[in-house]
Amino acid sequence: MSGNSSVPMQQRMPQGQRVANPAAMQAAAAARAQAMRQGAAPARPGGAPMARPANGQAPRPNGQNLTPAQRQAMAQRQAMAAQAQARAQGQAPAQAAPVAPNAQAAANNEANHCHIIARTPVYDAHRVVQMYRLRFSSGNKFVTERVLPQHVASIIDDYFIKRSIVNFVGTKAKALIMMPVNPALIPLVKKGVASRLVLQIPSYQEPSVQVVDFMSKIKRFGIRFAVDLMDVMQRGWLKGILHIEYIMINMGNQGAWQLAVFQKLKVKAPWLKIIAYGTSEATLLKMSLSYRADLVISPMSTSTMTFKQSPALLEPFQADIMSLAHELFLPKINFPVFKKYLSENRAILKIIIYHVHRFKKVDLRVLGNLSDIYKYLLESEPIPSFTVILIHGLLTHYTKCVQSASLHVIDELYRRILIHGYFTEYVVRRMPNASAEDRHYSFQTGAFSLLPEILLKSMEELTADRYLFAITRHINNKDSLVGRTIQCLDDMESNNLPGVFDYAKTFKVPSARLWAAYEDAIIQANEFMISLQVTQGQR
């Protein structure tokens, strides 16, 4: 024991702890015992004792044994409960139910889901399509060239991983897409298809140290980068020029000055290549042929084809096929005439068998001979099938009398014809107010809407030909549902979004459905072109 053990115990206890008084504790215990004998519940500190019910349950305050302060508090609680009940009966707005995490994630995915708005070939001096420029919507907002960072993952996942990019650009071409550089590109590298992407850096992305470093890492896996020349000069992209391969030049905006600037830039960076756009097809073609531009972005029309022989030599063959095409524009089609055409042109049977077996998953035993093939086509999709067969016959004759560079123009025309046919049929047949006549003539009218480019004649010349009256009558009917649908597709390909929105508003069609139909038409056209290339030994 220490020397100060004589100090009272209460002085060594923690400060603030009171010492119990034995006399007071005994008096309180006696009071509680007396209250229990009298049948009352023990009183709470500072309150009166409450009566205990006979059944032994805890007493409920009824206002008789409460102090004035307790009665006032109970009255306030009752008043507040009455006010809450009145608000719940209609005076207060209902609270929104909490959104489930899965529903919130699905809403975000839907808002970030992008659609292909336009597709334009990018070709070189030999008219070989090296890329396709794919313009995407900004999520569910249909504006072009405004793909934000949160949209990149949706594009990569939907168009490169879930659906192969081959479905949209073919087996050899690349996809030129404007979108920002961010880590959402990593799944593309892991999938092993990074070499199919040429990423055009948008104007709003700054060349930060992190962005340039990330470009240097993913470039090793095959991704190529393009940037506009004005962004190189004005936004400081010179610091990342080592990782850039293509320079975009808008020839409609001081094109000559930009070409002069590019020549000075190429002295320091000789690996750079020009992608020109923004002016007429003829001007871009001249730039390409003179090697002032490595690649150009422009539609490919048959007016620029060069021939080894006069196209007039093809007119007898064209007349025979157009007489069969005339059957497709009659109310009641005489299908047996197409069986005779197949028997005389058995080269196309190989393409049909391969295409139907690979993409339609039809057993080869069902396609054993000509009669079996004709029966299958007649029972599945007779009008689209026989329309494509006739188109193939028309374009095949061109391959014999054009220069080698123009063969790629014919391939691109082939794709455009198929896209027009599939898109028109897809939209019209799903239109609630479409008539039976509109549905009957949808595919063939869409495909032959490019008849001036197919036959290398003006629309006035075709209209004057009385043998083509049944065809030109449907093509020139711009006020019909089919005619308006074809015009809608032309607006989509030319990036005329107001025209597309006007069509959607007039016929009460969601805009997303139109671009979904456009994507479906591109996929089906590329599937047939793959079948054509495989059977002709081009792959």
C-alpha cells in the first residue's frame, strides 16, 4: 500500500462518478416493495406510478396517471400522427420507388448504345476500297461525329466482338471510326482484331501525356490513328505525331493551303498519308490518280468506270435480262421463266448453293440439283432471290469489258444494290400501314432504283424506253411508301439527317428502327459478297 492510503475511497474514484448513499437505496427499495403490494407498477424516475393491468401485461398510458408534461407530449404525438395520415391520403405526392441496380445499368447501356448512321468507302488510286468510314450516333442521340468516351465500349463490344466487323466492312477492308482514345479499346486488343480499326481522333480530345502514352502501347497491336490536319496545327497533336499514320484533309476548307502545310509536315514525318474528303467525287478521283492524296472518302459511281470495249456491246445481253426483270414488276409473277434462266446460266448455282448452305444453314442434300434449288428459292424468298440472280447477270457482263481498276467499282455497286433492296423490304414489310402492293414490290423496286447506274443511262433515257415502263413507273413514283423509303436510304447514305427524321415523323417509325434496318441490310449484303468472293476464288 502506498503512503497516502488514508485518503478516502471516493476521492480515488473516477471523476464524475457519484457515490451511492446506502440509506437512500434502502428507502427506494422499501417504496418499490410497498407499491408492488398495493398493485401499482414501479414509478419511473420523476414520474407517478402507473396502474398495472390485471392480466400482467405492461401498462399503456391513458392520460390518467401521467404528469402534465407527459400528457402534453402525448397530445403533440397524436397531432403529428393525424397530420401524417392526412398527407398520406392524397395531400402529399407519392415518393418514387427506388430503381433497381440492374434496371439502372440497363438504362445506361441503352443510352450509350450507338448505331451506324452512314457508311462511305475509302479507296486508293487503283479504286481498291481500303476502308469504310463508319459514322456512329452519339449513343441514342442521332448526331454524327460526336462519339463520347462512354460510347466507345458499346461500339467495340457490339460491332467488333459480338458482331464481327467483317459484317460491316467485308473481309479485307478496315473500319475508319471517329472516337476518342481511352482504355475501352483494350478488349479489342485482347480479341485480336485491333488491326481492323483505324481510329480518327475527335477534335475535342486533347493530346495529354496519358493519351499519347496509351496510343504508343496499343499501336503495337495493329490499331492505326488518324487526325485532322487542323487539329495537328491548332490543338498540339504534333507531340503525338510519332503514333499517327493518317492525316485527314477537308478539301472544302482551304484545301490547297492544307496540302501545302502537309508537304512541310511530311518532311519531318515521311510516313504520314493523306485521306482527302469534303469535295466532289471527280475532284477527289483526280487527286487520287495524281497521287496528291493516298486515300479519298467518296461514293463510287459507275460514271467513273473506264472500259476496254464500248458499253454498247452489252446492250443485247442487258435486253434479255431486263425482259426477265419486267416479270418481277407484274402483279402475278411467272416464276417458271427464272428456272429456264438458271438452267442456261449454271455458273450462278454455285454461288447460290454456297450462300444458302453457309448463311441460311440449309443442308446440302436439299440442294442436290437444279429442280431442288429452284424449289427451295420458290418456297423461301422468291422475289429477293430472283432479283439478285438477275442483278448478278447484269453486272457479270461488265467484268468482261472494263479496266481492272473499275472492277472494284462494280463490286461496290453490287453492295449498294443489295443494301437498297434489303433495306426497302425490311422497312416496308414492317410498316403497319403498308399495302399489299407496297410489300409485293418493295425489294425489287429498292434494288432497281439504281437502274441508271446499272445500265449506264440517264433516268430520262430509261423513262423513254417503253419496254422498261413497268419498272420505271415504280422507280419514279417518289410519293409512294416504297419511293419515300428509297429516298430515306439515300438521305442516310448522304448524311442528310433532317430528311431521315422527316420520314420517321411522317410514317411514325422510330428512328432507331431505320438505322437498325440499315445495319441489317449491310450485313446481308456483305454475306452475299463473301459468298461471291469465295466461289470465284477471290479469298
